[in-house]
Amino acid sequence: MPDTAVQAQVELAIGGMTCASCAARVEKKLNRMEGVTATVNYATEKARVAYEPGVEIADLIATVERTGYTAREPEPEPEPAAPAPGAHEEKEAGAQEGPDGALAALRQRLIISAVLAAPVIALSMIPVLQFDNWQWLCLTLAAPVVVWGAYPFHRAAWTNLRHGAATMDTLVSLGTLAAFGWSLWALFFGHAGMPGMRHGFDLTARHGDGSSAIYLEAAAGVTAFLLLGRYLEARSKRKAGAALRALMDLGAKDVTVLRNGREVREPVDRLTVGDRFVVRPGEKIATDGTVVEGTSAVDASMLTGESVPVDVAPGDSVTGATVNTSGRLVVEATRIGADTRLARMAQLVEDAQSGKAEAQRLADRISAVFVPVVLVIALATLVVRLLVTGDATAAFTAAVAVLIIACPCALGLATPTALMVGTGRGAQLGILIKGPEVLESTRRVDTVVLDKTGTVTTGRMSLYEAVPAADTDEKTLLRLAGALEHASEHPVARAIAEGAQERVGELPAVERFENVAGLGVRGTVDGHEVVVGRERLLAGTEDSALPAELADARDRAEAAGRTAVLVAWDGRVRGVLSVADTVKDGSTEAVARLRSLGLTPVLLTGDNKAVAASVAREVGIDPDQVFAEVMPEDKVAVVQRLQERGRSVAMVGDGVNDAAALARADLGLAIGTGTDAAIEAADLTLVRGDLRVAADAIRLARRTLGTIKGNLFWAFGYNVAAIPLAVAGLLDPMIAGAAMAFSSVFVVTNSLRLRSFT
């Protein structure tokens, strides 16, 4: 019997994680709880937990704490209030809290450790700098670095030890303390503390008398390098998440609301659906709504990536966080809070960043067993080299190098950092990636199905062509026909009226207007008796015969799937007007871009074959890749039929009737100007209604996937190559520490290159 229990979800902020194996441990412990499914992301330091009734959030937090880490629910935004007395002092006292405070504390620890470690490294590596009793100065400088500078590693290692676990911090703590402990023994009980002692520096493991060898430069240098790596990693992770934070910060903070006819300035969170608010030029629109007064141009570039402002007038929808560039607007709120378009975008991006690709799950499983295996390898290196060579110094150096070089930080950062940067950059460009598994789909797709209406075309009728009779000029034809159609509400009439206004300007008034249902309209314009409509409506005119050139124009329009209407006045047919659902600007370029990505474009429409063929020709889709006269419920069947032919299908659509096909496709791309149902069903949402963004979205997803694979290759390859070198005694511990630290920095820096995607 299937489990029908409804699962609740919570997101927990996890504290104390220092590497991927920490995240793997927390995830493993949570998933062992009955009725709990959890995913822990090291890069975002969050756990997304689904749990069944009977499980309390307090139980989840307790489980994390028993594992040795902290957990808490994200705190709600505080209500705006006047600062209480002493609040400034409290703020100062808590300055070290939060991500920025933690980063500042880490930077301070790094700077002090580096300043103290630098002379130790220089004295130990350059014999000419060594003076009598130099080793005791090195001990004085190195001790604070190993004890205080490396304290975060020691504390985490001890916490994990108490819970019977080993992590990256265990390796670092063991390695630095072993090097420091050996040095103390050699200084106080061996020959290393004698005045006049000198020793050189080698990139490989040292050989010789262990009682005269000290490793203070390794202990201090490794600590400084690892702190540097952790600081650069933390700063890069902040940069990686910057796009999401910027997206969340886009919204207006306060708003001018109309209350009883008066303008009142209030915090935006006090808005309710139905409230009317004023937006002046230069101000952000507070929330999603409908314009009720005023006209303006709205800059939506921060949400859509589209640089050209969009004109709005009463009745038009506007989106919160966009900027009013010119006129004063009065807007009625239709969505607030978490329901707004901005909030839903931010949630989609955050959901994507919290997920895990299959490759990352493999990396996590490896990290979970990696540290114990490394401890065994280090111990085996020490014992075997001692038994085979009897050289305690070389054996110890090699074992410490193994401990330090093997830290699997880069494995844990490879996927989440690339995912954070890629999805964040996508959000800036108006591309929302629903989750990491979507990336794999973009690599496999070879066919892209394009819904015609609203995706390839505008979905709105427009005047396509005006053909006047031989004795009539086009301007007069458009002026009289446009004036008459301006009085009608029919979509074809509106298209003709708008097209006429664009081409000839202001239209004259109409007298004695009459609408003839199903046939057309008639009335008096500038003293002329004008008729616009089907041929049957014109049958009563004195000369209803069509001149040859007009008959050809009508036949040509109808053959192309356009709607043709005839125009007559004063008893004679004077011209033919054709209207059609016009192709969007950029659709032809978009089809070419999709082809360049190796995709075969397919046109899908419910319109007749003539219309479909005309649109396909215009945008460059092959005639044999057109599916016309498809009922909305049959769109899924078309996608399925293509899949049965062995194709991996991407679907681009915008309507409710596209939702099922979007869900069925291997990759669904929803035009964000479309319906909520389509957006919900899709894997990628294109906030802007421009088909060219579909090609950009696939390119970005593929680039992000490529970056993840490159990161994982580097991380795996680094460990596979470095551990044998350390076992063989070919790496000094300090060099190992530097290499380990910079492997993590390399992975994060490689991910940050996605920020330049255009």
C-alpha cells in the first residue's frame, strides 16, 4: 500500500560544518530518522528536510546537535520599529555574528597567523638566515599559530571525535599537532635545541636523525595556508550567492498607499491585495498589480535582463521591484509577499541552489568514507616506511603530508559553488533553473518543440498588409478603414485600427456605425459610406466585383493563413487588408541559435496548416518539422511520439494548454510572460517573453554542467595524484598544505567564471 502521508518541509541553517564530509554526516543522521528525507548542502550551509506527521522540528534540530553541529530555522524578517535604548551597543556587541562577522573574524585570524608564520617559514627554509638559537624564536612564533590560529580545526576535530567521526578537520588537526609535537620533543629532549643547530629545507620528505629535525614551519605554514584557503573559499561562496541576495533585495522597502483619498507612506509589508498605491517617476513598484491610473514606461531589466522599458497604461499588469521611469502611476495590488513574481523567482533560485546533482551525490558518498581511509593510509605509510627504511624522520614527514594533502574540500565545493553561480547569473538574465537535475537534461536534448502562439508569435493579431486598388492610395485606404474599425471591439478590427494609427496617425470620427454580426462593419467616415468585412457584406454595393489585383491579394493572404477583409466606399471595392498573428521580433534569430546548439526545431500549433507553414517558413523551421491543427490535449501525444522515435525533447510554451506537454518533455521551458500552470510545470522559466532567451538558457545550463564536471575532475584528479606522491615521500607537509588549500580556491574560482556569462 503506498505511503499517503503528507510531508511537511522545513529549511534549517546548519552551523559548524567545515567540509563536505560534515555535510554528509548530518545528512546521513537526519535520513536515519523515521519519516525524514533530508538533503544537506555544504556550500549554502542549509538542510532541506521533508518530514511526516509525528516528527517535530525540535527533533530534527536535536539530531543535528547530537551529531556535533548546530541547527536553527531561518529567522523571519523583523517588523520595522524604532530602535530601543541601547540597541546600538547591542548591535556592536553582535557585530561578529552572521556571515559578514564570521568572515571578518576569519580574516583577522588569517592575518595574525600569517604575520607570525612568515618568519618561521623564512628561517626554516633559508639556512643563511639561521642564527644561534633561531629555533627557539621559531617556537615562540609558531606556538600561537598552531594553538590559536588552528583552533577552529582542533575544536571541530574534537567535536567530531566525541561523536565518533573523522572529518577534514581531523586530518588538519592531527597533521599540525603531530608536526608541532615532534618539534617540541626534538627541541626539549633531542638535539634540535642545541645552540648553533642548522637545517635546510627540501620539497620532499626529510631524511636523517629525527631528534634534530623540527617541523615548526610545516605546523605554522600549513595552518596559515589552510586559513587562507578557508578565507578565500568563504569569500568566494559569498560572491557565489550574491546574485540570489541581490534578487531578494530588489523589492521596495516602503510604499505610498492611498488611504481614504490621502497618500500615506507605509512599509511595503503592510500592503494587502486590493490596496491602491502611487508610484512616481524613479520609484520602484512595490508589488505585483494592475495599473488603474496613468501611463508610463517601466524598466524591468533587473528582473528580465531586457534593457528596453515597456510602456504601460490602465489595465496593464506590472511587476513588483521594476522601476517606473516616467509618468505617475496608480496601481492596485494583486499579489503580495511570497505570492509575488519576485518572491517566486527568488524561491525557484534558492530551491535550485539547495538541490544536488547526481555527480555531487557521488562526491558526497566518497567524502563520507574518504577521511577514515586517509587515516589508515597515513598510519600505514608511517609503519611501513619505518619497517622498511628505519628512517623515522622520513616516515613521519610522509605520514603528515598524507594527512594534510588528502583533505577533500574541493570535492564538496565542486558542484554547489558552480550551481550557486550559474543559477544566480541565470536569475540576473531572467533565466530560472528549477534544479540541478535540469542541467543533465540540457546536455541530452536534441529536439526543441516550439508552441506557436505566444511563443514564436505574439499571440495578438496585427495588420500585415494593405493592398489598395489601382485608383486608390494606401493612406486613404487605411484612414477610412481604420476609422471605421476603431469603433469595433473585434480582434481583427482592433488590429486594423492600431495598424492604421501607426501608419497614418490620427483617425477621423465615425457616424452611423453599424456592426453586422459575423460579416463586418459599416458607417460614414468623412462623408463616405464605408464598408469593411467579408465579401458577402459587400454584395449589396453597386460594383462588388473585385479587380484582379485585389482578388490576387485576397487569395495570397488566405493561402498564407492570414485573415483577409475587403474595404469599399461609395459603392466600389477599394482595397484588401490582411491581418495575422505576427512573428515576434527575434524568433527567427532564436531558431538559428537553437540550431547552432545542435537542436532540431519543431513547430507545434492548433492553427491550420497554411498558417503553420507560413510561420515555419518565416522563422526557418523545416516544413517536415511542423505539427498543425493539434488540439490542446494532443500536444502531449506529439511530444511522446517524438520521444518514441528516440529523440530527447525540449518543449517551449506559455499557456495552460502547454503545461502537460512541458511536464512530459525531457526539458520544459516556460515563457515567463505566460501562465502560472506553464511555469510550474517547466524545468526552466524564461522571465522575458523572448524566444532567444531559450537558447541562452540552454547554453547557460550546459556551461554550468561543464563547470561542475571540470571541478569534479580537478578535485578527484588532485586527490588521486597527490596521495601517492605524499606516500612516496615526494611532498613536504607545508607544500602539501599549500596545494590542498589552493585546490579548493581553484574550484571556487573556476565556478565564479560563470558570473561573466552573457
